[in-house]
Amino acid sequence: MSRVCELTGKKAMVGNNVSHAMNRTKRKFNANLVKKRFFIPEEDKWITLKVSTSALKNINKKGISAVIKEARAKGFLQK
């Protein structure tokens, strides 16, 4: 499975490693992803999601139900 956040759609970015001599080589900036289980009280079940740590902060702030509803509206979450 690819390294993409299931709630926000964040994925790897491409950039450069820059040496002291200003030589540039390509590199990847991967998203900071965590595999996490969440309990959804409305559906009375557990789900496992691969989410970015910034999405975890949103979940702590808004609640899992609201964040899942937004992700489904944006088309990120298919479950």
C-alpha cells in the first residue's frame, strides 16, 4: 500500500538533497504516517487507518466522526 494518509490525502513530496558544494540530487519527503485503530461509536466498530500525525491532531480536536465525515465528502476515505 502506498504511503498516503487516508484522511487528508497527504503523500510524499519530491525535493533535492543539497550538498555543501551545492550539488543537487533528488530525494523524497515522506509523509509522517502512523497506523492507528479508532473506535466509531455511531457504527459501534473499530477501524484501522493509516493517518498522518497532523490528521491525528485534527481527530483530537474535532473528533473521529467529524473528520471521517469530511474525508468521505472530499473523496479520500472509501471505507
